[in-house]
Amino acid sequence: MSSALISCSVFHRFPKPFLSSSSRVFPDVNRNNISLNFHPLKHGKRFSKKNFNSITCIANHSSSFPTVDEKISSSSSPNVNEEISSPPSIIVDENNSSSSSPIVEGKISWVDKYLPEPVRPYARLARLDMPVGIGLVSLLTWPFLWSIALAAPQGHFPDFNMLNLFAIGVYPFRAATMTVNDVLDYDIDKKISRTKSRPIANGDITPFQGVCLLVFEILLGTGILFPFMNNYSRLLVIPFLFLMCTYPLMKRITYWPQAYLGLNLSWGALIGWAAMKGSCDWKIVLPLYIGGVFWTLVYETIYGHQDKEEDIKMGVKSVPVLLGDSSRNWMAGFGVACIGSLALCGYNAQIGWPYFVGLAAALGQLAWQIFAVDLSSPADCKTKFHSNKWFGVITFFAIVAGRLFS
């Protein structure tokens, strides 16, 4: 009895293109007489046209090929390089595959399930398949919402129309932040294991196509927001876009690119207040902005530890590379500065006591991240990074409650 060596997992039935291209090797094979007894989603990449080019089949024919009733025997979850009794020896080699995997931890994203294939790389470039937040509210959106809520009159809820407007309108800018990063960093991304499958780094789309997407995202965001903004807040969008487009260059210049990113991601604290008031009350919005910058330094330092070892090898500058084993102590300092700035903001805004109670809860969430994270575990760093949506939620409702009880 000959054997099949399977070096990675495949669907429970071979696709038609595979069988048709292999008819010279297995002239008596058809789609209905071969199956593998393991889950199609939990193991390996789904086949695509690009994957077919990397499949090598070596025939070890036996006298007869199994029928549909003589299915290949295997365990429910076969291991890599497991020998399975079958006529052919099949080796699936994905080392040359350039497509980004649509399957993450056994799940297919909505991008790969619903969008047309030509559109999928652009959706992945904009990280539509990787939301970091609650619905459309990403980490970038929270400073906008904080300042809008803070600008509400004493004893009143914030303007829900403006909250909804900015929740929707800021999302294209979040996508643009991801796009410009990949356009300028694709040469680095393709050398980092975590990022080499990104659409530009793996060749699914070109940098020029990425720039076209970036222009579309900026036009979409401004088209949604500008009709409802005053001239002062519109002008504040210009430095916001400048910071966004120049951030990826900072990792080539300074060990503090995460701080520069904080200047960008927290800029919404100024825009949101200005959109409501027509100007900036700096004694209120400046501490709010600084608090956002230090919050960004906390979660981006955690995030950056995922790639620290590879960044060191490639000479890429970052806060985790600079701080190394002392990162946790520095993050504790960033956290104290964040909460202190937010407290000063609330004091200057004459906000009610519930705000400070909520701020204590936000401090607890931030402290849990800093002292519980395993900085040597990329998976745990990713988990703690994603938990920052709850810091945004807690701070937002603290502001709302504080305004109601002012």
C-alpha cells in the first residue's frame, strides 16, 4: 500500500482546477472519489489560483484507486507530515505563496466571505477584516468622542448626531492610517513574519494602487465630515493628515515613533471640541490631548513588542527596541501621566464627581494591561492591545456621567 505525505492541510475535497491540472498524473481520478476527514477551515490556507501553482503531486499508483466508499483513513485532526494510507504521495508546498491568508485561527473573515475577489486585497489593506474596537469605533475614534462628550453643556447628554457622525466619518481615516503605513513600509513588512502577508508586501497590489486607495479614503472621510464642521475644525484636519502621512517615516529616524503616532491618533481631541465650539479651550483640550498621547504610548509599546526581536535584527527603531526589559516600568509611567492629564482635563472642565470615579476604573484597566501582559508572548501582547477598546469605553462614559452630574 503506497502512502500520501501531506505537509499542510487542504479542503475535504480537492477543487476542480486541481484535479483537472493533475489529470496527467491521475488519469482515473475524479472529484467524487477522494476526500480527507478533517475540517476544511482549521488547517492551513484555503486553496486559491495562486496556491494551485505551488502544489506538487508525485504519483505512486496502486492497482486501483479508492472509490467514494473507500475514503482515506485519517484522524479528525491530522498532524503535519502525518502519513496517511492512500495511493498518491501529495506534497503541498506553500513557501512560494504570495497571497495573504484569509483564514485566521480557523475563521474566514467577512471580507473573504462576501466581497468580490478583486476587492479583497484593498479591504485587507484598509484592515476592514481586522477591526480594533467596537463596531466602527476604533482606537483612533475615541479622542474625537471624548472631546465631543466633554463639550456638552453641564447637565446634558452629548450631541448624539455628532457622535454618530464622527463614529462613521473617522473610520475612513483609520483605514487611511493603515494604508499609508503599508505603502511606505512594504519593504520592511515583507521581511517581518507577522506582516509579510499584507497585500502590498506580498504583491497582491502595487504601492501605486495603495496610494490610490489612500486618496479615496481621505476624500471619503472629509466628504462625510466636512459638511457638518466649522472652518476652525476643518483647518485642524490639515495637521492631522500631515501627522498621519509622515508617521511611518519616523521608525527610520527615531526610537520614539510610537510617541509620534500618539500625536496623530490623539489629534481628534482637538478636532472634536472645535467641531462643537468653533474654537479650542486649551486648558481643557490640551490635557485631554496629552492624556491621549500617553495612552497611545502604552498600547503601542505593548503592540510593538510583537515584532521586537525582528525589528532589532533589521535595525528598525521603536520604543520596545529602545526600552527593552524596562518597557513595563516606562509604561507604568506613561499610564500615570495619561490618567493625571485626564484628571487635570476634568478639573479644568469643572466636570462632576462621577468622572473621577470612572477615571479610577480606567486606571485599573490600564494597570491590568501593563502589569499582566507577557511582553515575550506576541499572542498576549495582541490580546492586551485589543483590550484598549474598554479603556476608551470607560473613559467615554465617565465623561458623559460627569457632565450629567456637573
